[in-house]
Amino acid sequence: MTETVKVPQPAGSETTRTENAERGFAASPALAKNMQTVLVDFIALQLVGKQAHWNVVGPNFRDLHLNLDEVVDIAREGADTIAERMRALHATADGRPAVVAEQTALPEFPAGEVLTGDVVDLAVRAVETTVATMRQVHDEVDEADATTADIFHDFIARLEQQAWFLSAENRRPEN
């Protein structure tokens, strides 16, 4: 026997914003595609960062080892933020390994041990590629959803700072 639940009366004829949360703004297919493009690069950046972190060797190992974890943390947060934003906009995030491998713009990171100076260059390239992806889709995203573009702005600034931190390892003053 099913029990009937009584709703207190008067229940009211108007719903609240919270009750309509699932009926809010929905991403267009183009916005969802652009967000997916950024998502796979964030996931790939996490993987590249950890691969580098585990296999870096050479001068200034410790500092670089720790700096790579900062990049990984930003990339992990970025992937989660973008995926959850996609879900909030009724788009499906796809972070499966095969999808990431197929869709990412990031270059392949070499296997085995990698010298610190080479890791710097490879990590900077990976970070800059991730930023380039966000910048490439930015205007279209901003036109479709300024809130998502604002999320991109935060991560662009943070990743560009990391690229600067990393690249300083290999730079020499121009005297």
C-alpha cells in the first residue's frame, strides 16, 4: 500500500528560483564543444605535469618537482571546474582516457627520465598550449556565456603565471 504524502496548504502557485535550478541556461552545442575542448586540455595538462613531476632529474630538481605539482593542482581544479560548469549548463563532460588522448592539443611528453631544463621547456609548452586553447575559443564562449568566459579568465591568468615561473628556470638576462 502506497502512503500519500500531504503537502501543506496553501502550497503557493509560484515556484522559487531553487526549484527551477534545472531549468536555467543551457549550453548550446557550440558552447558545450568549446568547453569540452578546454576540459580535455586541462586533463592532459594534469597528466603531463605528473609525468614530468615523477621523472624529472638534474639541477634544481626539488624546486621544479614542487612547481610541477602547482601546475597539476591548477589543471586538476580547472578540469573539475569546467566539467562541473558543463553539467550545470546541461552539457555532458567527457574525460575518458581515449577521448582525452584523441582530442587534446597538448604535445606528447617523452617517456623515461627527463633533464630539468628539458622538463621546463616541455612543461611551459604544455601550459601555453592549454592557455592557447582557452584563448582560441574565448570569444565564442564569451558571446554565448560570459560566466564561463570569466572562469576561463581566472585559469588563463593562473596558468600564464605558472608559465612565467617555469620558464624563468631556463632564461638568462639579456645584457
